[in-house]
Amino acid sequence: MTGGERRLVEALMNALNLEDFLEVIDAIRKDAWRDPARIAGLASVVDEVAEGGDGVAGRILARAGAEMACAVAVRLEIADSPIVVGGVGSVFKSSH
């Protein structure tokens, strides 16, 4: 595990109150269905690690942003049209 991955895993373990890094994936998978708000709250943890210069966390946020934009464009049936995007909320306050 690289230093960046380690920082991110440690931050996620702390946020999820876990002792073993192998439990992180299981906890996220289970909570995604049971408590989606808890999983959404992890975005701020990833952002905090990215703000500290972590490239792994930064790439996760960039991919999440691209996936979110694609999902919205497909849902609104505007995937082939230029669109203007404005952001609100804590996720959009991130510099990543």
C-alpha cells in the first residue's frame, strides 16, 4: 500500500470506527444499502485527505465528479448537448 492509500484508508477507518483496514470495503458495501447518508458523508473525509495533497483521494473525487456529471446528463437526456453546471453543497466546495 502506498503512502497515499495508507492515509486514505486510515482516515476511512477512523470515520467508520474500524480497527482493520480489510473491514473498510465490507463496511462501505453494507452501509451503501443500509445507510447511504453515512457513505455520502465519507466524501468529506476523502476531500480532507485530498486537500492534504493525497493523489489517490484527489483521483477518487475527480472520477466521482465525472460519474455524477454523466449520470445527470443521461438522466436529463442532454448527454450530447453543451450544459452549464453550477454547484451547491459541501461536495462542490472542494477544490478537487
